[in-house]
Amino acid sequence: MHYPDLSTLNTRFGARGRIAFRAGENGLPIAALAGVTGSCEVSLYGGHVLSYRPAGHLPVLFMSKSSRFESGKPIRGGIPVCWPWFGPHPTDPTRPAHGFARIVPWRLAATEYTSRTTEIRLALDDTDPTCGGWPYRFSLTLRVALENALKVELTTRNTDTRPFTFSEALHSYFGVRQIMDVTVRGLEGTAFTDQVTGAAGCPQETPLVIRQEVDRVYADTEAECVIDDAGLERQIIVAKRGSRTTVVWNPWIDKAQRMPDFGDEEYTRMVCIETANVGANAITLAPGESHTLAATISADAKAE
């Protein structure tokens, strides 16, 4: 896996006090972005947002202390990019779960900043030899911007001569003080498929509290979700655009213990609210068409 050297990245794309590049674990290059409203870090490996800290707040994203930062392995936490399939490959179980976009290097396309915005744009396309298992020509652009909130936009363009269908997700991990004190609002009245029990068409009647393993796919929803975290006395707001699916996930006790890149007790400090298009909400693009999946993440209470 080859990346430009850090000196080149900082000379071409850095900006003093706003955008800087450093070596992360195992030498993976990381872009650190700063602005008046907060800071974030983005790994060129996987096009992966690693952290986000609004000014005056504790970090918003969760990152496992057991996460592997290794070539060919996903990073456990932050905001992985799931593309062009979600979950296991539909026909070939030997292919990587959640697609290949989160386990390949992305190209740095541009950085920009103004008095109000700091942003980075990464790119990936079918000419990259690491993008195996997808028989179509495509281009992806990931825009990560610090504005009054964190904005993450994934744009898919069909550069093939044939239409194709894909699933996608911004698989966002959010940090909380204690999962038992968390309520997720915004999905009331929305039907979901329970990936743990196999039940489908279940309605979400009240705000969600988590007391066991949760893996729910909520279809046909464009709703904003709010994570009420009583322990930190704050709310995390997850708004979205270009998304018709929301996935909520927490592995709970047994699954956490089976995951080699996740601490046994870390399930108590996180919840995933994923901005997605999966299942019946998968996206079909004709040649030349594009689609943008976007999440806007903010927090509304200062840490004590």
C-alpha cells in the first residue's frame, strides 16, 4: 500500500493551524482538520473519519482501543465507509463484509478552508487495483467538512456504460458515557427489521433504549436521530440527506467478547446510528448519474 510522503502532503495540501498531516498507527497517514467550531481527523486508509470534537465538547465519535490499524482490516470506530454492499456480500462470502471501500487507500483530491469551513476531499475509483469484487466502472468522492457541525458526504458516480445497484452506509460510531442511560429518538413510528431475531416489519413505537444486542434496519426513513446521553448531559444530533435507511447497532455482551478488535466492556460506551441505503432502499444509477449520501453530526450541550 503506497501513500505520498507526509512532507509532500503537508506542502501541497496543508495549511498552518488548519490542516496538517501526520503518521498514525502503522504509518497510515492522517489528516488533522481544525476550525473555530471544532476539530476532526481523517485517515486516508479507508476514507475513514477517526474523530470529531466540537469546540467545548468531549469527543463525539467512539474508537475502540482494540481497533486494528492494519492493511486489509477495517478500523473499529469513527465513521467507516460501507460500499458497494452492506453486510456480507450477497453471493460470495469470501469477499469482505461491508464492501471494499473501508479497507483500501483513498487518494487525496483537495483541501480547502475559509474563516468558517475546513474541509478535505478524498477519491476512489475503479482504476485502483485494490478495488476488487465490483464489475463496474465508478468514482467515489468523500467530502469531510468542519462547519458549524461535522458534515460527511459520499458521492457515487456511475462511469460505466451499464446501470448498477449498490448499498452504502456511513457506519457512524458514537461515544456515550453509559449505554444504559441513553435514549435514541427520531425513529418512532418507523418499521424495522431485527437482524438479531429475524423479525421484520416491527414498528418502533417509543424512543429506543438499549438493554440487549441491537441490530435494527429501519427502512424508508429520512428522519433526524437524536442520541440523548444523560451521563454526559448532552445530545448528539444525526441529520441526513440522500438516505432512506437508518441502522442502529450495539453488540452487547456476548458479541463484544467474540470480536477481536473490540473490548469486552466497550459496548457500554457506544452506539452506532448509521446513515445508509440498504435492502429495498439500495440505489440504482444509470450511466452518468450520481448520488450523494450525507450525514451532519452535531452536539448541543457542553461537557462538564
